[in-house]
Amino acid sequence: MCYTFSMRRFLIFLLVVFSFFSYDNLVSAQRRTPTPEPSPTIEQTAPTVAIQEPAGPRYAACDLCGYCPPNNPPQSWPACQKCLYPNINPDPSVMESLIINPETNTPVAAAPGRQYTFLGCFGGQGNFSDEGSAGAVVQSILNIIFSLAGGIAFLYLLYGSFIITTSQADPERLNYGKRLVWGAIIGLVFTLSSVLIVNFIASNVLKVPGFGE
């Protein structure tokens, strides 16, 4: 009888202790669990920030003639501007060749069918695929070649004249100067004749588009 009563008291005590620890653990777990924040609804949209375009025109870093501000424009910029940008302000400080078109988001386009090189401006009006563009390019190259040949012949003419002047009646030196002078004269005549013949045949006989323009 005493044993049974003591066992019951012991079991009740264990039950009370177990219930106490279970309740304490449940309260602690609830305290450690973070409270979830309410998710934004459709009505609670984030505020939008309007992006404003900068006032005034935008500029490219460099143009096709090699002008990259704040550096100074190259010495060839005036000739290149006449070739590629014939319709803009020739003053590089205005930077009209660098203005970006807000509709196409591209800088000023070069004149169609033209290319600027260290030999000068090649091409004419229109694209390279248009009729007459190839002839204009070939004519530009031939003009450069004939100009160089004529300049070299003129320099030989001056050098031959100098040899004759300073020969001091030396037969060998005098003959050498005469050969230089005659060779320079023949070269000049050949160069001028070549220009006239090529232009005449290409433009009048063969009717090559682009020559003689």
C-alpha cells in the first residue's frame, strides 16, 4: 500500500517536471523564431526613379580624323575634315564632328564613298558600290602617282642644272649634267603626256564612269 502510493507520487512528480521542461522549450523556440515581415502586395509597389537625360548634346570620344578631345587635333585634321566632313564647321574646337545623333545614337557619319589616307582623300560622291566610285578612286591614285613622278623629274632638272653650272668646263661633269637635264625634261613630258592620254582614253574613248569629274 505504501509502495503503491509512493510510486504514484513519484510518477506525478516526473509528469510535472516533464511538462515544465516541455513548456519552457516551447516558449524558448517561439522567442528564437523571427517574425516574418509582410510581403509587399500589388498595391505596395516600389517607388520608381525617373532617369533624366543630360542637357545639351552628347559627344563621341574620337572622330574618324583622329581628333580625341581634350587632346589637340592632328595636323591633318583640316584636310581630313574637308574629305570626310565637308558640311560641318571647319573649326575643330566646335567639335561638330563628335556630336552624337540622339535618334540613332551614333556620331556624325562620314561622306559616303570617301576614305582619307596618308596619301590624301580617295573616292567621290556616293558609295563605293555606286557607278563611278571605282573610277574616281583610280583617278585619284593615278593623279598622286603622276604628281610624284613630275616632282621627281623636276628635282632632277634642278640637280642637272646645278651640275652644269658648277662643272667648270669639266667634260665628264658637263656631260653628266646634260644627261640629267635631258632625262628630267623627257620625264616631265612623259608624265604630262601620260596624264592627258589616260584621262582622254578613260573618259572619252572607254567612257569609264568617274574619270574627268
